[in-house]
Amino acid sequence: QILNEEDSFLTLTGPSRAIVSEESVVLEIQLKVRELSLEELRRTVQATILGVRVKEEGSWPGFGGRVACSVIGPDASPQEVELLDSRHRAMPMTSQRYLVLSRNVVSVDFCGSLNFVLEAYSDSGDIIAQKNESLKPKFCNISQQTCKLTGDIELEITVAWSSLISEKWDISARRCYG
């Protein structure tokens, strides 16, 4: 895969869940890259995006679209992660009306938020509808939020939250509750 400024993220195929271990985990990855970005988040939970679905009888407005997210928080630098971009192509969707995402797991700063950008494009590639939605992280459980992309088109975002807790992190994360 060739990465450049317009397409700056490596498309990952897994893992789809966190790696759980009582000991330190070492991942060895062999990549040949010229630039690489790495960020350490101290108080993090895993957000697994279970689905972005066009609700009920609506159809995708326009031709193609984009779904991206970013993590906002005290330990996170806001950087957008593209989950789907189908500019100049039909929007990939399952028979149950779920958008086909290229990535579905993101680490989120527990004291921050997970922000989604949802866009629909015209045939020429111009944005004809845009919506920003934000979800507050949870230690566990599922968040489901509905938003209107256009007048009669509603999207449903479903995220499963999982925490990777050590005793020290658990104590510091509870301070976020106030």
C-alpha cells in the first residue's frame, strides 16, 4: 500500500479486539516506511465500531461518502482516522444497510471523546451533507447514537467499549468522573 498526504493511513485488517495479557506485550512489525506516527495514551479504552447503519427506508444521499473519527482528550493529539472513503464510487453497504468500514478499532482517551465525521458526496465529489457526532467513552458496554445526515436520512452509530485496566489506571480513570 502506498501512503501519501492524501491517503496517510495504513489499512489494517486486525486485530479486531484488544490483546489481553498479565505481562507486557511486545508486538513486532516489519514495515518499510519513511514516516511513522506513534502516540501513547495513558488512560485509554478500546472503541470497537460495531456499525454505522443507514436507518429504516432511507438511502445514501448522493454518490459516495466518507466516515472518519478522531480522538479528543488531554493525552491525545487530535488526528483524524479514516474509516471509509468512497468518493467517486458507490457507498459500500451491506444488505442490512451497514456501511463497510476499512477499520473498526480505535483507542480513546477515557477523559476525552470519540468524534465522528460523516459526509455524503455529489457525483462531482463535492460534499452535499456533513454531520459531526461525538461519543463519550465508557469503561465497558455499548453506546448507540442516532444522527440526521440530511433531512430524512438517519444514521445509527454503534460502539462497544472495552477497558484494559491495571489497578493504577483504574484508580486514575475514576478521577474523570469527578
